[in-house]
Amino acid sequence: MRSILVLAALLAIASLAIEGADIQTPLRVGAWNVQRLGQTKMGKPEVVSNMVQVLRRYDIVAVLEVRDVSEETPVLLLDALNSGLSDPYSLSLSARVGRSSQKEQYAIYYKPSRVTLVSTYQYPDTPDAFEYDPYVVVFRDSNELTFGMVSIHTKPTDAVTEIDALVDVYDDFRSLPGGVDDVLILGDFNAGCDYVTSNDWANIRLRSQGSRFKWLISDHVDTTVKGTTCPYDRIVVSGSSLQNVVYSGSAEPYYFDEELGLTDQTLIEDISDHYPVEVRLRGAVAPGVLAATTPNIAIGVSFNTTASAIASITGNLECDQDLVLYRWKVDSLETAKDSISSFASDKSALVPPEAVSVLAYKLDEGAMADPTLYGDGLSSPEYTITLLCSVSQASCSLSVTAPTLVN
């Protein structure tokens, strides 16, 4: 017996084997306040080893709170990152900035195999709005999308005014000859707890101008390692082209202590008092793949039946075909549920009510409504209902399929 599911899988594999076809894996971008990164921290091998494990998670990562007068530490960390790697990182380093003698740098580690560095820009901060002037790096990705990345570490007690002033940084960058609309603004905003309260948001243009700036990290997550629960670290995106390649729901903190199985609290806090925040951007898909495939994701239910019930559809109890296929399309999930219920009612000898209940429950609980899986903003969603039966095994499956993006 040939299974329709096995056939679909083989077709998918074949389509990806088309000569010249390629699908780029998503680009993972992060920002991490590593807490006073200097020669003292680099002198702790276990700390550095765990930092490297975390940083290697990213294709681009902004490392914040780099403090070393000699400026050797960022290069030492680059060497540690690249040790044993066949796909090495490069480094873009800001100037040492800060109003006081306690100056900091932004260190941007990135993989040239994934992105091309186009330009860099140190915000001049003529109004003196920032303790640590933001640093802008411009990249081009596999989609040929050019986007800016603004790294920021705000002064906690000035967080409201500094976050607000990031709009000026964005507008200033866009006005430059090499400026673009598509920008990620990310880093330690200190955007929560006592530094930014619910009453402050109305005075922060980066939040109030919601049509321009999309905040990807919730006000209700914890990005701090210690006992506090504060959403200090954030990612904001602007520009329609960049927003279109953001995986919906992919922006979140990375809880490195849990993921790496660390239980020594002293070691955890030596690594950092912040968790990284991250987001994924969709990679390019070769035209050959898009032309040869229609990606779909389905939920389904299987059930036993009888040969006579299948014969009620085929009209032939001795049917020599193992598969009997019914397929129809609808334009909404509500229509899908109604259509399945109506079909099952007409074919009650074949489709048990339990099968309908399972599918209805999954649809009601949002199984086909996650834009992370199915693609946020697909132009014309279409749902396919499929009934597949095996005469020889006296069993059937009923499924609902939705279109999804390739990656």
C-alpha cells in the first residue's frame, strides 16, 4: 500500500534536491549585557567557556557593557568565540563612550558567512541625551535586505528620556546617505521596574508611535538573572521589509542558566546579571524551491472504519485501490469546522463523531492560528480538508491543512 503521507514526504525531499535550490536558515540576532566585561572576567575560564556557548547561539549579537581601557577584551573574546570554529565570527567595535571615566564599548560579533557588514555609525549625540551613545551597524542579509542595528545601554535613572531619544537616533540615521528605514533597536533599555513605570510609557515616543516601532519583547518577561523580575532588555523593530521577515513570537529572553544546566548561582551571576534577548529573521528561499513546492502544515485525526463504510463512498466493496481521497478547500477556519461537521453528518457510517470532536477542539484551541508556524500575513489564507482511506486496513484519516512560509 502506498501511503499519501509517505508520498508527500518523498515529494518534499525531491523538491529540495533540485539542482541549485537552497533555503537559508533563519538569522538569529541577539543582544546581551554581559555585566562589566573586562580583563578580570576574561581571566575566569569557566565564565568565558559558558559565555562562548551562549554567544555561539547567534549569527549577530551585540555585547554590551564592555569595559576595558586597553580595548583588548573584545578581541580576546573574539578569539575565544572562533577557537575551533570553521565558520568564524568577525567583530565591529564602537568607540569608548560615556560621560564619566567609566566608559563602555558596544561589541558586535557577526558571521560574515551569514551577513555582509555594510557600514558603521557612532551616533554623535550632540544633545547629550545618552550616557553611552548608541552604536549603529548596517548589515545586508541573504534576502538582500539592508538593515541597521542600533545597540543601546541606557543609564538606569535616565531610562525614560534615553528610550524616548532613540527616536531621534533612528531619524538621524535614516537621514544619512546610507540610512535605511529597516532598523532593529536592541539592548539593555532598563525598561521596567522602578526605572520605567506604566505611567512613563505615554512620554516615550518609541512606544507611543506604535505605527512606526514594533516592540517585540513583552513588558511582562524577566530578563534579569537575580531575584528581580524586570523586562530591562528589549528589541524594537521598524521598517516594513524588516518586520516582514521577523518570525512572529521568536523574540524572547534566552535563559542560559536553564539551557546550559547551570546550578551554581555564583557562577551564573559571574557570567552576567542579564539574560540575552533574541529574535529570528527569515532567510532567503531560492526561486526554484518556491516554484516547485507549496509548503503546508496540517493537523489530522485517524480512525478505524469498515470496508462496507468505505464502499458506501466508492460504490465498490472490491475496490482494488488502497486509497480513497476526498479533498476540498475553504477560506476560513469557521467554514472548515462547519464543512467537516456537515460532511461527517452526511457520511456518518464512515466518519465517527469523535473524529470531528478532536479536529474541532484543536481548531478552537488555535492549532492552525500560530503565525510563527503558518506565516504572519499570508495574503489569502486557504484551508484544505482531506479525507484519506485505506481499504485494505479499513482505516481513514481526516485532516485540515494550512499554507505556511517555507522557513
